[in-house]
Amino acid sequence: MSDSDDGEVDKVLIASVHDVKYVMSLLRGVQFGSRATVRATSGGLSVTVEEARTLLATAFIFKDIFDEYSYHPEVVPASQGLSSQPSSQPQEEGEPTAFEVPLNTLIECLSVLGNIGGSTSSSKHRLWHTGNSDQEGEQEEGSSNRANSTRNRGPANGRIDQYFAGDKGTGMRLSYVGAGYPLTLLMAEEASGPTATCEVTTFEAEPMLELDFLESPTVLKIILKSSWLRDALSELDPTCEKLTIIGNPPPPPGRASRASGPPRLRLQAVGTFGSTEMDYPSDKEVLETCECEQQVRFSYLFKHIVRASRALQNSTKTSLRINEEGMLSLQLISPTARPRHDGGNTSGFIEFRCLPLDEDP
């Protein structure tokens, strides 16, 4: 048992954020499966959704996105064996704590107060109090010690003002005790306003599809503005069956101009009513970078690629990569409006990995 009255140090995960809107946008970017696997590490959270053993989408929510983040690896009981001195030991350092949650339920709980679009323009961010009111004025700009502080805490009587300081927007504080326990969410708009406590049932994490993009050499690498890809997917016929991505090397110098040479990137959609082609020229305003030594051509189920549409809406830049085996990786960067002056990573991102159709070599 813990010596702490409120049992905070017994919890595997504690995280809070002054405005949940950005976290919500990342979660909604992968909201196409009934369940998601959450992995917690000392560096933050990842939320992964799988579809048809072909598509894997992961939202990365780094610890610096939160105002408070504390992670303590779960204590795993020693295996039942011949040893006469059984003991418990923490997980190895770096090993994540994984569990499954119903993603739709989680997102509904986060939006239970309905003020997800709250203002974040204030220069002062909401703080989640640690219970030490004498020190909170000195910690207003954020302190790394706040996340792990266990001193001078009052009992956890459910009052939100133990953790909450005023500002607009919907604040969230989540906690997770460990296997067999729910994910607990404490939501509030302001300390004196309405609050909500939600408990989301967790499940043992099932083995996930492993798609190691780096197993094979990369044959196509493109960085472009997300709006170009978002607009292309929105204009394609939703009844399309497959999407072919074609990459071409740059034209030989002095022989072929940009106008006469093949496009550096072509998207070719094929459906019931015909096919559509979209070409992207070798222009820095369109493709910031394009690395391709020889023609690359792979096809994917369109319904899998279009899963990235929602994530693209909140993304500014996209890294599109294809490896030698045809595996597609889309990394969508979603910067926050929240500035940090300590070098922390406040920009999360979402990655989609998709296997190609068997018809392509």
C-alpha cells in the first residue's frame, strides 16, 4: 500500500491538460475502429487502431503536450514457478503499459461537457493543482516537479478544485491504476462550474499487427502540404476501389523539362465508373521534397487510404513514404497553438501504415 492518502503514487498513469481540444483532434484522426490500443511510456501516449490486418493508424501524444504527466511502470507479479521466494517487480524500463479501450466511448467522455471548441488564446494555461496551494503561484508557468509531486496533498474527495485553476476551455485529468481498472477521466470547464467523472472500461491488449516500415529500403519519399493530399482524396469518387500511387524520378538534366516529363507524383483512382488521375508537378510549392530514383508504382484499397481524411483536416504537413515491399507510410504533423520555451515537443502526429494489394510486385 502507498503512504499517500490519495493513492496517487500507486497509479500507473496520471496526465492532465488545460484544454482537451488538441488531444481530441488526434484521437478523432484514428476514430475508425471500435477499439484502440493505448500504450503509455515515459515519453507519452500512443493510441493505435487496426483494420483488416492491413491498415495500422497510430496517434502519438507526447508527454510535453500535457500540463502534467506522470508514468510509473506497472508492477508485474512474478510468475508462478518453482522458486520458493516469489516477488513482484516493475516492468523493464522502456517497456510500455498497454491496454485496450472502446475508442468511441473514450471520445464521447472527453466531449461530455460539450465545450471542446473552447478558446485557447489566453496566455495563461489552466493548471491542475497538486494540493499545495502555497507553491502553486510559483509553479504557474509549469514545473516538471508538479507532475510527480506527492507532498502536502489533501485527501481525494472528488473536488475538482484540488487539481484545477481557471481558464476557458474544457480541462481533463486522466488516471489509470493498472490492469483490471478503468481509465478515469475528470472533466471540467472551470473550478466553480460543472464537472464530470467518467470511467472507461479497459481490456487486456490483444497482439497488434506489426508493420515495420524500416524492414525494407525506402524507394519513395515525399513531403507535401497536407491540404494537397486532403483535397485530392475529397475530390475522388467515394466508390473507388483502389488507389495507385506512382512516383517518378526527376527528368535527366538538359533533356526533359518539367512540362514534358512525367509527373513526380501521380494518384490514380479506379472505380466502377472509370478512373481518375491527379498529377503533382516537380514544384516546391506543391512537393517540398521528392526522393525517387526509379519509377515506383503500388496500389492500395481506397477505403483504407481514405481513412486518413479526418486526420488530414487538422494536419499541416504530410510525409509520404513507400518502401521496397510497397508498404505505405503517411505521417501527418499536427502542430499545436500552444508555445513552449523549454524545447519540449508539443506537436503530435498521426501515422498510417498500409500494405499494398497483392496484384502489384
